[in-house]
Amino acid sequence: QVQLVESGGGLVQAGGSLRLSCAASGRTFIRTFIGSNVGWFRQAPGKDREFVSAINWNGARQSYADSVKGRFIISRDNAKNTVSLQMNSLKPEDTAVYYCAADSMFSQLVAGRVDYWGQGTQVTVSS
């Protein structure tokens, strides 16, 4: 049963912006999601999945991979049961499938050892 759904991916020119969203579904899971740490990972063709960004349950703690720091911003709106990733100054190397993930422990989330994964959304950046 799908509990995390990503949206907002697409094709964009280098230097452009995209905003990804991760939405929780199901009454019970929504409650869990609101109190969980949520993050984004990405996987490019032929490469391993890598950490992009994470945010804790109340939004006070955020983490970013060095490759996206200063360009991407993660945020959450618990009233709407969503977590977003604003991606600015996009580069061709940002091209990947982006996945939303959630876990009860922030350190485990950053390490990719998560309880929940979304299905992913494709982001393609052209030069």
C-alpha cells in the first residue's frame, strides 16, 4: 500500500528550478508522518542512491548533501501532510529519480536506513 507519494518532477533547463512534494496518505500513517523525520534521496542511471536532504519532525533541524547545499531548500507543512524540496540553480548532474523517505530517527534517515520509501519522481536537467 502506497503511503508516500512524490510529485513535481519534470524536465527543466540548467539554471532553472523545480519544486518536489512528498505527500502522506492514510489516516494512521499521516499521524506517523507528521511526527517523523522526512528526507529526499536520488538515484542517477548507473549510480547508487544518494542522500540529498532531510528535515526533522518540527522542521527545526535540516541537513543537506554538500552537492546541493545553497541551492536546495527542504521544508514541511504538517497541516497539509507534505514535505517539499525547492531545487534552484539546477545542474545536469542533478538529473535523477528523486525519492521521498521517512524514519523515526534522523541519523538513520540520513544514512538511508529508513522505514518508508516513496515510488520516486523523475527530474531531468538539460544543458
